[in-house]
Amino acid sequence: MVRRGMLLALVASAAAGCNDYNFSPVGHCLLQPGSVRVQLSKVSSADVLFVVDDSPSMDPKQDGLAASFKDFITRMVQANTARAARGLDPVDFRIAVTTTSVFWAGPNGRSCVAGSGGNQCCRISACTDVASCTPGVAAGCGTGQVCVRTPVLDADGLRVTGSKQQCCAPSDCTAAGAGCAPGDACTTLQTTYSNPFPSSSFCTPGYAVAGAPYPGGALVSAPGNPRILDFSKDLDWASWGTASQDGRLTQLVQQFAQNIKVGSCGSGQEQGLEAGRLALQKALAGQLPGVAPGTFPRPGAKLVVVWVGDEDDCSSPSATPVPMATSTPGADACVLDKHQPAGAQREIPVSDYAAFFASLVRADGPADLGAAFIVSSVRCADGSYAAADSCSGIASCPVQPPLTCHPAAPACGGAFAAGERFLQLGDQLRARGIAVVEGTVCDAYPPSTFGPVLSAIADLARPLDGLRLPTVPAARAVTNLRIADASGTTRRTCAYGTDWCFVPCDDPSTTPACLPAGTSQCIAIDPSAACVANPGETYAAEYLGTVPAGGCANAGECAQALGGKEGDWACHVEPGASRGSCACAGG
């Protein structure tokens, strides 16, 4: 099996020099040449940012990441020892961690009421349910009353299932602060860890300090550890797992296990997407405390962002935040918000984050981008999302396990799944040609392990091992893949089936099998074979494209699509393929 890894949608082709194909007439016949050239970066480096949920219930997931990190290192060791055997530079990488805590918009017992002098926050009493009224004002209510939206919780008080409108009498009103939307609950914006921390049965502080600011995108580490762990090229990678294992490598692995245990006393309003954006914005602006500009992420290195959490993203502006319904963790107004009409949603659109992360790949930024999501949702065949884990003991959940994980038999079609926004971002990044890995937090619980998903994330950090062609080749026999050195001279011509193969472009896994027959726009290069380019070299694929673009089933379709008479054409179909390419009859 050849690993697809990071198939490039040729967003990079502007810099790489993707040649357009053209039509060349031969009588009534056409030949469609095509080619693509991708020059590799002159560096073999990667920077990995982990954005870790630090809210209650995350302790076992963080423990699982720490215990499984050896699988990430083993994968990188395999890649680097194989590269060394071929005379290639090892891949060095740096790893940093931030948390999902940006702020908590908690309820303060008042509701937002519109007034002539500006919005006010008022205590509400004597409420009556109504079918309809205008939020924040008296319209639809009686004299001296205003309309408010009240969250509806489930029977256990742990989930927001909807909202209802009520007419209530306001009293004890004060000027409203930021984020007061008429009809909504007023909030108090908390941006620091609780002081003192809640009881140990509620959460684990980790290395957070009571009363200290939430990270808000700042990099974090255990006391005494570097914020950025540098797995440099000069490490003795081949010593991994032996009696003479490089002590520096041992220490770095231990420090990751410590840094990733960020604790679980952070904000229950998890804002993973915003935290990731803030971390990279501050880093690129040289504003991360303790981090020298240009050290993370490094220009020219590959950037991989990994989100880990068991609640969905709730990134919203601090000026108009999603108001949390109660102070109980898990009473998730954020889940409800994403199911509101587009104009009523407070959360920052996922498309904004897709545009931001994709924009990082530029001349002075990362050479390439990958993303990974370890969340509490799985995808359903009907396009919906299902919860990958659920509480089996409601009285103690979500603060404490046990949890019941069921990714193999998800409840599809439901309204609530803790990971929708993350998976939606994954879809939008894929559409931009960015490689994505997905997993679930269920693997934190033995006998499962995060090993496979961490190995796949390690694959994201490795150099290019695939190409995406601009059109579909007509046949394997007319497709050629070669490696050219810096002068353009062919150093190696790669063999189909041994060095590379065609793979399905729509296979979401990182290890799709070679197509048993036919061709596709996607080529995978076997990183363990001999067809591996050095940094700075160029992969070149030349081929004859399918004519017409959608292929043909018979000569009649060729004549209909391309002109001439049916006798002028032949439709050549590759063995095992359903459609072929038009060519001159007898040619």
C-alpha cells in the first residue's frame, strides 16, 4: 500500500509552475498533453501546534495523549531513519501547546433590556411564557413587562435543548456592558482561572495558576519546561527504543507528556478555533511571551495544527459573546447557537477560520499546512454528525468518567454533536487542498489508544509524498513521474507500482490503497521506496490527458463531443475502468 499523505491540491502550483494543457489538432483527432511540476521546499522542518481543551472532563484525554506520544515519535523515527538510508536530511520538528481557554461569558442573573438611553441589564421576575414577543422590548407583552429569551435545559440540567420566550417584569436595572443583546441573558466576562480553584472532584488545575489570565492563544508549558520543544536534526533518531537511546530525545518526549497535561480547570466555553488563530497571529506578530519572533512557526517549515477536545468549538467575539445558560459545565448554549438561523448566530463563522489558516501559506510563512481534529463527533452517511462519546452516569458527568464511547454505532441525525464546527473546518480545509486527519477522544480509554491518529499526524509533518494533477491521465502507460535536480536534469524516473501509484482522490484516510485499475488525478509516492526527492528538487509528472474531460464509453461519444465522424475515432478504455479516452481510429 502506498500512503497518500499530503496530496497537494495545487494551491501551491502558482509558485511551483503548473503548466496548462492545450489541445493539438490531428485531423479530426485531438491529443491532450498535461503536466505538473512541484518544487520541494529547501527545508525539511515542521512545526506542530496542539490546541488542547482544558475544561472539566479532559483529564483522561490529556493522559491518553501523553501515553500515546511515543507512537508519534516512532513514526518520525521510521521516516528519519529511512531518509538517512537514502542520504536525505532528517525531518526536524518543533511542538508547542496552547489551550482552548479565551474567556467565559457566564450568567450574572440579569437580562438585557433595550432602552432609549441604551441597553440595560435588569433583574427579571414574574415571568409568563408566551408564544411570541420581540426580545428586549415590551412588544408582545403587557404593561411594565419586556420580552426575554430563556434557555430550556434537559431533565438533568446538563444540556441546552432550546429556548423559549417569556414576558417578565424588569427591576434593578444598570447600564449594560459589552455583549448585551436585547432579550438575552447578561453576562460577566471572565478571562482568568478561578481563584480559588473549584474542588479537586470538579477539575485538576494542572499547571494553571489560580487567578492568572487564561492563555488566550499564549503558549503554555509545565514549570521548568520550554514552551517550544525542539526535536532537532542532530538527534540520534536511530537510537530510539534501544539501550543507548539519545538522552535528549528521552527528555523531549517526557517534556511533551508534561506539557500536554494542561489541566481541566479552564473555561467551559471552549474556543479552540479562536485560540489557534490567536496563537499564530501573536506568533507572527512577535507578541507571544517568551517566544522569539520567527522561532514558531518558522518561515519555510510545514505547519500542522492539532485540535483536541470533547466539546465543540464556541469561538465568538468578546463584544457579543454566546451567553452561557448556566454556570454548570456542559449546559452548552454554544451547541444551540450553531443550530440557530445564520443571522441569529453569535459564533464566528467557520469559513473565517478556514480563510485565516489557509492564508498562512505564503512566501514568508509556512511552506505547507496540515490540520488534525481529535473530537467527540463522528461523521454519518447522511451528512449529519453523531456524538462519539456520551455520559453513562449523568449524575457525575461530564465532570467525571465513566463515559460510553460508540463511534462504531453512532446515533445519527441528532441535533447535538460535540465537534461539528471542527469537522466543518476540516471539510473547508480539504476543499482548499489542505491535508486533514480526524480521530475521536474515545481512544483515550483503554484498550484504545491515540497511537494511530498520532501516527497519522506525524505523517502530516513529513515532506511531500503526493501530487494532484490538473486533469485525469488517459492511461498509466502515458504517465511518467520523474525527479529533476536543481538544474532541471532528470535524476530518477520513478516506476509505477513500485515507487508510485494512482489513488482515489476522495478517500479521506491517510493510507488509501492504490487503484486496482485506471487512473485518477491523485498520485501517491511511496516514502519507503527510492523515488523520494531531496529538498530543493522537483517532482515532474507528464502525461496525456483524457479526451474529452469526462472520458468516453464508445467512439460515438467521441464524435458527438469532438466532431467528425464516428469512424474517425476509437475509445480506448483501460482494463477495469468504466470510461476511457478518445484517440484517432487506428492510432
